[in-house]
Amino acid sequence: MIPAPLARLLGHTRGRLLAGAFALTALTGVAPHLAVTGQRVEALVVIDITGSMNTRDERLDGKPASRLDKAKAVLRGLAASLPCGSRLGLGLFAERRTFLLFEPIETCADFAALDGALANLDWRMGWEGDSRVAAGLFRAIGLAGDLGSDLVFVTDGHEAPPLPARGGPAFEGKPGAVRGLIVGAGGHTPSPIPRYDDRGREIGFYGAEDVPHENRFGPPPPDADKREGYNPRNAPFGAAAAPGQEHLSSVRETYLRGLAAETGLAYAPLDAPGGLAGPLTAAATPRTRPVRLDLRPVLGGTALAALLVLFGLLPWHVRLRETVSRLGHGA
């Protein structure tokens, strides 16, 4: 038998809402975690921190932002949007090497550590000034393979110094053995690259005279004999400095798509609609994992909704009905 006071309480809408909110709140303290299985992502995220990633041709919150700052914001959003049970690791690329900061960790249980590490990335962590993108990508693929994870490699594709006439290094791994994304950062219009002194203070931009516009290691290009001052023995590249726009930077999307095809990775732009979670999930290795689903947020949210109806919607509805009634009698 239900006690009379409780029966009277449950006999009214307000009473049922109040009792339901109280019961749901009480359940949040004892509700067990629900074991479920689902598709999850595990990937090593490697971020290019070389000088061209400081180019401010991205936008963040409506304001100009560097490629690195935009990449950090997008990757923090990726970590927040992946379902619990997914795992992300973090590494840096500079010069020709990839440096592992930490192996993949759980995106929910370890979110604070992951989010904080992404937020505090800085170009000053770089150890050399060169940017040999292909070599760094191939090393990142090897590292991800050793960890048994997929790869997200974020870069603008700006090789510095430029690739030699014969092209870049060949990929010696098995295409598709490591799955994942190459993410292209930066705009499509060539933009100036900020320059910094040895104390890390910005002092302007790189000029055409500050960077090499041609890689003169290895054999010269086929048209070298038509250059001024060409000498097959003493000046096989010609006597004059090569002109170019290597002091300006833009996302080298065609080049990055070629690297993606060569290695078996997919390609996505940094500003992909809806973020990187969709492209990464589509490109990643299917991984089914058991996950403990926390029911407390659902129970607490439902209890809050009941209280909002009880103390917000119902009083407003009563006042509206009384107002309509008075207006009807006045007429």
C-alpha cells in the first residue's frame, strides 16, 4: 500500500514531477556504469611546429590566427568530440624528425592532460629550423606503426629548403599499413612568414633574400644548361641565384595529397566542415572496444529538466491561463 501522503503527492502533476526529480537525483549517487561496446578511434597526432606554421593566414574566433594556433584549437575540439574510449597520443615534427610526447591516452578519463598539452604547444619547442615534411611524415608513420595506432599528421606541407630537382625521398613502407589523415593547414594565397630573433621576439617577416629558393644538392634540373653562367663542371645550376617565392607560404595541398596517396593515408583540410572527427573516423582502423558508460549525467540532466518544468513552465502556463481568463471576462 502507498502511504496516503505519498498517494496525494503523486496524484498531481506537480507532485509527480517533484518526486521524479528527487528519485533521479538520488539515483545519481548509486547508478552503476553501463558496459557497452562501440567503434572507437586510436591515433597519434603529430603537429608541425616549424617556422611556416607561424604564418597568420587562418582565422580563430573571427580574428587572424597562426596555423599552429588554429591547429591547436581544432585538435582540442577533436579530442572533445571523440566518444569516450577513444585514445589520442601527441608528437611534434621539426627539421626531419618526429618527437613523441606521450603515447595514446583515453580522451575522456585523461582529457585534462590531453587538452592542456595541446593548448601549451609552442613553435619554440622546435630543435632545428629546417622543415623536411616528407621525411618527418615517413618517420611519424613508422612511430605510429610501432605504437599500433593510426596517425594524424598536421602540416602546411612547406618544405624548407625546397625539394631537389629529382623530388623528395621515396616512401619505403607499405602503403596503407598505417591508416589516418594528413591534415593541411594554411590558406591558399601565399602569405609572409613571421621572423623571430634569438629571444623569440617577432622582428618582421622573411624576405626573398633570407631563404633559398632552390635546392642545389644532387643533379641540376633538365633546363639548367639554358641558365646564365651555366657550366657543367663549375656552375651546373647557373651563376645567378634562383628567384622564387619560398619566403612566402601557403598550404601545399597538391603536394600533401600526393604524399597521402603514396603512403595510403587520407587527406583533410584543417578547416574541414564539422571538424576532424568525421574524416578521422572514416579513415581510421575500425576498433571495437568495451566502454563503461556513465549514466549520472543523463539522470542528473533529466532531474534538472523536471525541475525546470515544475518551477518554470507550469507557473508560466498557469499565469498565462489566468490572464486569458481575465481578458475573456473583461470583454
